[in-house]
Amino acid sequence: MKFPHVILALILSVAAAYATTSYVISKNSTNTPRRETAYERVMQTGTIRCGYLLYPKFVERDPNTNVLSGMWVDFMEEIGKQLGLKIEWTEEVGTANAFDGLKTGRYDMVCSALHQTPGRARVTEFTVPIIFMPTYAYVRADDTRFDNAYEKINDPSIRYAYLDGEFSQSLKAEKFPKAQSVSLPNLTDPSQVLLQVAMGKADISATEPSTAEPFLLHNPGKLKRVAGPALRKQATGFDVGVGEEALLNMLNTTIQAMLASGTVEKIADKYTTAPGQFFLPAEPWGASSQPIGEHSGDK
């Protein structure tokens, strides 16, 4: 009777194949290297590598020396000082691709604080809010259509200008979806968006006073702020890669200490030309509270 021997041989063959497959899977899973976290890299090198966006007043580059300056530069240098870490300004990015380098490890964080939006929260993790920034609508100086009537912006005949990937694009999608889009590439100077309105290529744009005021100063009589309250007071924070809890915790602890000590207000006040450009988070953080610069004369 040879039949049982055939069955036995088949069973042994299947068992051997299973054992070999299990060994290969086990061997491969054991030898798969674990990716180094940004926190581990920072602590090993003593350096935070920054991706950054060039934006007037916040991060500016001297054309002669290539040295960076601005409010976010001051914030990050202070964070580095308090943590005993060096800040390296590694790569310029735009609002549309700022988070790509976090995934690939080209830099450890985005060191230009961005508006915290649900869409961005899908691809990055934000620190606690550092400051809140109001956004207003701007039109040509002789345009009164939208004064205290923001709902009139939401019309197919209205042309709304914004930078790709920037907060004003999200604001348009939320509040004025029917308006036409006049979009500019995300690495364009923000003043070019306001220029679209001044030149009649768009009817309206939305941005922060800290961005609009230099344009208004250098182009008198061209644009004005639409009468009415801020369209939004939006929290801003730095960004780290998804899952970087240790780095995020270290940054949050430092930012909270800077808020409690008055360091955040001191730095922001340096760049405030009028009350209402920036607002401090309420303690410990959350809804915006007193405008920065409103009581700077008492110091």
C-alpha cells in the first residue's frame, strides 16, 4: 500500500514550505530598520532644521547677505536658546508644499507659523497657538459694495484673489464659494495678491493687517480695508510631522513658558505697528484675548 506514503510526503512538503515562509517573513520583519524620529535627530545633532516661508515682517531675507530676519525668526531663535539647541534655516518652502519635507526628513519642522486649519491638520501636527492673527477683506479705495455686507462677496460675478495653499484660499472655500478664484502660485510675494485688486484684475482679497499695511503705505489711495469685523481671528503655530509627539511636546512646553513669561508678547510687540495686528492666546491657551501693542506704552 503506497497511498499512505504519498499523503505523508505531501504533508511533510507542506510543513517544510510553511516553515521556510515563516522564517523569511520573520527574518525580514526583524531586519526592517526603524525610521529615526525628528526628535531623536534633533537631540543627537543638537540642531533643529527649519523649513521656512518668506513672508514680509515674519521671515525676510537680506538680498546682500542672505541673512534671515523677522518675527518667526526671532521666535525660533528664542526657542533654540531656551532649549540649548541650534536653529538651522535649511530650506525655503511655499504654503502648498511646506509639509512635504517633514515626511521625507529634509527638515525637522516648519518654522514659519501657519494658520491652523482642518485641512492642514490632516498632514501635519501643530504646536499650541503662539498668537492669533485677524484676517480682513481689502478692495479698491472707491469700492463700497461690501462694507458691512460680506455676504455680497459670495457671488459668481466677484473675483477673489489668493495665493495657492494660503489661508485666504481656505477662507474663500468656506465663506465665499460662489466667488470666482483669481489664484497665484504659492511662492509669489503676498503683495502681488493685493496688486491684483489694485490693478482691477480682482475685486477683493483677504489677508492680515501686517501684510496689507506695508502695501497701503507704499500705494496710497489704491486700496482700503472693507468696513466690518475681522473675517476670522485664526490661531497660528509651528508644524511638525504627523506622529512626532516627543518633538511636539518639547516645543509646546517651551512656547507655553514663553507665553507665561511675556516673551511672546515682547517679540510680537516689536513687529506691531498698531493694536489689533496680533492677539495673545488666553491663558493657558485658546481663544484670542488682548491685542498685542494695546498697552505697550505701559511697559
